[in-house]
Amino acid sequence: MGSPAAPAFANIVMAFWECEALPILKREFNIHFFCRYIDDLFFIIEGDSAVVNDFFNVMNSISNYVKFTLGNIGTTVNFLDVCLYWDVDEQRIHSRIHRKETFTNGYLHHTSNHPKHTIRNIPQGQFIRVSRMTSKWSDLIEEFHTVLSLFTHRGYDIQGLTLVSEEILSKRDSFFRAIIDFPSSFDGGQHQNGERNGYNVDTLCSFDTSSDGSLIKQIVIDNWKIINGNEDIRRTLGAGPKFVFRNRHNLKGILENSTSVSYGFSYYLMSDKLQFPSFFRTVPSDDFQAYGTSKLLKHFGWTWVGIVGTDNFHFHAATQHLNTDIIRTGGCVDFLEIIPMNNFEKKIIDILHIIKQSTVKVIVVYTRALHAIALMEEVVKQNVTGRFWVGITSWSISAEISKEVKETLNGSIAFQLHRGEIPGLKQFLYSTHPSTSPDDIFVKLFWEEAFGCKWMHSGNQSSVSVENTGSVKVCTGTERLEEVDTAIFDVNNFRFTYCMYNAVYAVANALHNMLSCKHGEGPFLNGECIDRHNFKPWQLLFYLKNVQFENSGGEKIFFDANGDPPAVYDILNWQIFPNGESHYVQVGIFDYNAPDGQQVKINEKSILWSTAFPQTPVSVCSKSCTPGFWKAARRGQPICCFDCLPCSKGEISNQTDATECISCPDLLWPDYNQEKCIPRSIEFLSYNEPLGATLASIPVFFTVVTATILCIFIKNQDTPIVKANNRELSYLLLLALMCCFLCSLIFIGKPKVYTCMFRQPAFGAAFALCVSSILGKTITVVIAFSATNPTSVLRKWTGSKTPAVIIFICVCVQVVICICWLTSNPSFPQLNMKSQEGKVIVECNEGSITAFYTMLGYLASLVAVSLVIAFFARKLPDSFNEARFISFSMLVFASVWLTFIPAYLSTQGKYMVAVEIFAIVSSSAGILCCIFIPKCYIIILRPEMNTREHLMGSSRVRNKT
């Protein structure tokens, strides 16, 4: 585009054009597909050339700045570096590489001074690119030749390029790959014998010189002559398949040029319709068997298994798919061992050593019959027991299995092709007899094998001479096939025969549908039908794709988009009965098309397990974790190996083998076994519980006592002991103590908004009034005794105003602190679910902790001042002095609140509230008892001491002494 920024600007412009144009185009035309790369657009629309012209006219009318040109209309479209074209023979779209006219083959030269890995990877990348972008095999081979020619001219080694190309081809298709015979020059010219670019397109086959190859060649040629003799078949199938056998059998060449319906080839790659568009089969793909085996293992809970496979293209790929499916379904594979095709005896011994060391109880044998039998014979030889074997279709019903191996496999489970009913076949097989087929030597050989006898004939053709009949059982012809062991002659299990039966009927129904087509109702253009006397294989292919019928057994037969039949397998159980007879008994079925969870159906009551497993075998690396526990993976081991750990606090697991625990909602808590969430118990200090009732009754009691003392003082207000201690301050102190006792009741009960807001301020104000009253009494006493000298400056502070001012100022300071607290960050109720397990504590959040401790600190300062003043006034005359009682009460008060702080911080829930109530009540009770109980004692019990003379006398006596 000329400038580095040009693609970005072009992309922006076309994005705006796309937003404006697409709604218009979709409204006017039937657009099936659209994509855009910067300024290259790709549309698939429905219509003829006139519709295409209208489409371009509408596109060019949308914007004055974006215009399109219309090229030639044909069967080929180039988009970027891909060429899409319509294949007339196959009636489908294919893709191949598109090289523009400006292509200059500017790849790095092999002698370029670049890193070796860069030089090596450039051709490999181009081969991969061609493999991914080319859909048709013949185009792929041609493009590979082109790439080889391009890089050869750039100095690259032809042998190295050949190895790279074969590697890429093998990755694209691990079995059906062309073995390319590269000529010395790449001019694409005509070669001898009709060969072009190394391919023989005129002869039937080009085999190797081995005896097997010659034999196959002769069989194919002979049979093709027979087929070619039928004019109708030759017209249907064409002149003959064009394919190449160049040292290997290129079956892909056959399949590209003919329509095939297989009854036994289950290789998974045959489902790839890009490579094998004309291949169908009536046997399920190996992928389904691997998937079904993994579902079977999951059904029985066998999550810890081993796999033994065979090292060839068929079984190796299926084994890998089985391994993947087992892991995908939550299982684990302890070992996956592959038996080589040849010289496998040592490998089998090594596998048996691995099996004996493993804790696996269930082993899937996904091998050829030859390898499976050799493995089982070694199992019998080494007396390996305690293992459960799962077989597959390739060997599970093999007649070559010996009696000892059968005993080892007793109770095993195997997959097998679905058995169907073929009407009349059973009777036909039972009617087989050498007398009805005298020229068929195979019938006589079968008869001898089935009944363990020999036919007696005279002459050189005898199986046994007349002279040797004494030592050999002679076949009489009266033997009955109904009495033959089913392991030798089973006429009830038509499996591959049933698949062949369906294959024949599928082709027959396709031909019937094709020949029954009515003109004007056909599937082709304008409702046309094919010419029944001259039709092409792809036309039969069309009908075969859409064939759907119900066979004589009542089962629906059809092909899916990949040419595969409905994937159904029978699940068999090998059972040996006490009388020595052995049978495969169908115990279940696998249906891929069934809903999820119902694909495997097993009748476990009909399963006869082996003697080593009286019940369903258990094969797990770790036992299941019960509810309340979770699986913790062991480091360096598969996910099936784990430890069961209990859930953390506040979490549960309500299912077996939980991978993690789940937290309970806020208002719920795990039960004792941590299996379910139950409601938390709600906790707060209630009046209904013993602790709350006790803490409520105590302050009420002391309130009554305080009120009683107040009444006593009021009744005896004119007595000397009441008057001598400033009765107004005594009344105020008693009222403050009553408030202190009663404020503790706000702490009891379920916290609410207003109780939380005012309980701490009420407590602080009440105690501030109480302590400031004591401070006023103490200062009054000190001033009274210090102002006896007429010249003392303290005489002007005597009177009732001084304590009133002190009390007012002290209380106001506390009130200001509480108001600031309430207006800034007051207390509020909250649900505390973290302090105690399984409980919801309804408590008051103090809001501002700073304000709370400021209030307590201010009370502590008032107590400290009162304590210091009272301590220094303790030597004043006793009769007029209560400083000693005040000192003692302040010591009690300070002791209580000093112990309150650590106790308050170390408790939780309702006990925290109880600690504070106890501190309030005990400190208030200490003040009440220390200051007022001695006075009440004199007033009530020693009234003779409540006289002025007694008080004055006591004072003088103390002064003299």
C-alpha cells in the first residue's frame, strides 16, 4: 500500500463502510457468509450472474470514496492467498493455494548467511501452509511438487525437502498419505507409460515386488474383471479406480475416485469428509468406542485405570483418544503401555511387571487379538490375579482364546459391535452340510473342526485312510450343528455380518431412491433426475448421503454428516458356568445418540463378576472424600490421587469428592460434620437468661438501697452527722449513684439504635456527676479545715457555691465529650459473625473508639484528682472528715476500672457487656458502701453518737492526742 500506516487507515475506512453497507446488502440480497481482511471482502450470495451484477451496483452506490470492480464470473474465486473453486465432478467447493502474478519466489537462498534453524524452518512452514490450505488430495500433491520445485531452485537439498514433505503429509493423515516419487526435474511434463509427475494414471496398480504385493495385485485384477463384465456396474462405478501403490498401499487413491461403504473399517480418520468425501461405513468409528469405554469406566466409578495398546496406526490413535477421553471424564491413567507389532515378547513381560507394581485394578486392553492373547497367556503364566480386564471389539470374542485365558477373563467386560437380527440367516447356517455343498472344501474342513472328527474317503483324497479309523473319530454326517459350542459356531451373534447386511441394504436403498426419482421432483437443478442409464458416482453419492431406512430387524439405518452410522455398541460379560460352558452375555448397551447420562445402560444384576471380585470392582487411586471433606491433590501425581482434608471453619461440602468447600451464607453456619449450613444462634445479653436477669436484679437492688439511704438522710437531715458532711452534696451524690446503677440496665437486652447511642454517654455522664460530687465534697472538707485561720485566703471559697461550680464544670466537660461523640460517630447496632463460631452476636459498635476511651480517660482523671486530694486530707479531724472514706472509695473505684480494661478487651459477645455492667455496679457499690454505710450505721444503730457534743468531743480528744 506504499506507506506503513496505509493498512491501518484502509482498515478504518472499510470498517465504516462495512457498518453502513452490511444492513443494506443483507436486506436486498440473500447473503450466506461474509468476512473481511482490511480491504479484501469475501461474500457468498445466492443467485445468478444478474444478481451478482446488481450486488456490485448496490455496493458501489453506498459510498463515493469506496468503489469495486467486477472481474470475470466463473467457477474460481481468489481471496488473499486462497483459491476457492467449484469441483464439477464432486459437486463441492475445494481450496488450494493462490499465487499472485507478482509472486517472485523470493525465499531465502540456502546459502544465505542466516541462522541454520531459520533456513531449515522456511520450507517446513511453507509445506505446513500448503497442507492447511489445500483441501483436495490431488491438489495437495501438486502443490507439494510446486513447493519442492521453488525451493530446489533456491539451492535447497532435494532429499531434505522430501523428508520434510513426508513428515507434513504424515501429520495431516497418519495413514493415507502418498509416497511421492520425485523425478529429477520438475517440469511437469509427460512421462513414459502415461505417468505425470510420478503418478501412474492409466494402469490399475503399481505394486512392489514382494509376494504379498503380487498376490494382492492378482486378486484385485481378477475381481475387477468380474465386476467390469457387468455393463451397468461399470457405468455406475466408472472405468475403474485410479490409484497408486508405490511401495505402500495408497488406499486414499481408491477412495477419492469411487463411492465406498465399509462394514468393518473403523479407523477414525475415515470420518474426515474433506479427505474422504465418498466413504461411508456401517461400523462406528474408533472414536466412539474409545468414548464409550471412557463412559463405561465412569459408570462404574473406575477412575484409576491402566491402558495397554498396539503400536500401529489403527490402535495407537484410538488408544490416545481413549486416554484423552478418560481424563476428560475425570479419570486418570496410571500407565499407558504400547506393544510393538513384532518381537513383543519382552515388552509384554515388562508390561506385566508394571501391572504387578501398580495399584490399578481395572486395565483396558485396546490391542489386536494377537497381542491381547499373548498378554493374557503371560498373565496366566505369571499368575497375576486381582485385575479386572476390559476388552474391545478387536479381540473380545476371538475364537483363538485358550481355556486358561478364558478362565482368567472370567467376569471381564468388553465392547462389541451391535448385534442385529437377520431374518433367515440362522436357519440357513444350520442347514449347512457337506452333502449339500460337495464341491466346497471349506464346509468339510469346518465340519471336522467343529465336531473333532475326520472324513473317511478312499483314494488319495481321503482325510483319513480306512486303516487308521481306529484311532481317529470319523465324521458320519449325522452330527447336528445345533449342538456345537457357541464359541466355535455362534449363529446368534451377527455383528460384522450385521454390518455387512446393513451396508448392502444402504447401497440398495440409495439405488432404489435414485432410480425412483420422478422428473421435476429430483434433487438436482430445476428438479431434474439423473440419467439412469448414464450416471456418475457422485450422483449415487448424493443419494447415499441421504439414505434412511428401517431394516428387517426394525432398526433405523442412516449416515451422519461424517458418513458414520449411529454409534451403538453392545456391552458383554464373559461368564463361565459351573458345568464348564462359557458365554458372552450382553449386560448393557452404549448409545452415543442417547441423552447425556443415559448413553451407558447396564443391567448390573446380570453381571457375573470373577472370583477375585465378589462385588463390583473398585479401582481408584484414593478413596472418595465424604461430605465435609475436600480433595487436595498430591503434588506430582494425577488428579485422581488426592488426600481428603476437612473443610475450614465456616465452610461445608455437601457432596462426595468435592473439589473445594463452599462458605455458608452470613446468617448460617456449618453443622458438626460440616455437611450442611444451619442457622447461627443469635446471642446478646437478654433479660430472659440467668446472667442477664442476675445482672439486672443487682443494680435494681442497689438502686433501692441507695434510695433508702437517701430517705434516711432526708429524714435525719438536721442531725449533726448529716449536716456536718454537706447534706446537699450527699443528696446529689446519692442521686448520681442511683443513675449509675440504673444506666447499667440500658446495656441489657437486644441492642437497638437508641440504646446503642445513649448507653455509653449515659454511663459517662452519670459517673462524671458521681465522681465530681465526690471531688466537690473532698474540696469542701479541705477548704473547711484549712480556712479556720482568720487570715486564710481560703475563707472566701467557703460556702455552697464552690462545690456547685466544681460539679457543673466537671459534668459539662463530660457532656461536651459525649455530645461530640454522638454527633460525629455514634454507636450503632451490628451483627458480629466473626468473633464466635456458629453465633451471630448482636452488639453495639462503639463507633469512635477514640471518643469512648476519651470519656473513660476523663473519668479516670477525675478519680485521680479526688484520690490525691482525699489522700492529703486523711489526717484532718475524723468526726468532721470523711476524706478517708473518700480515699478508700476512690481506690476501690480505680481498682475496679483498672481491672475492667483488660477484662473488657479479652471477652467477646454478651460477656463483654456483662463485664462492663459488673464494673459499673461494683464501682458504684464501692462508693456507696465506703461513704454512706458508716454514716447509716451511726444514724440507725448508734444514734447516741449522732450528737454535736459527741462529734466535737471526739474531735478534741483526737486533737489533744
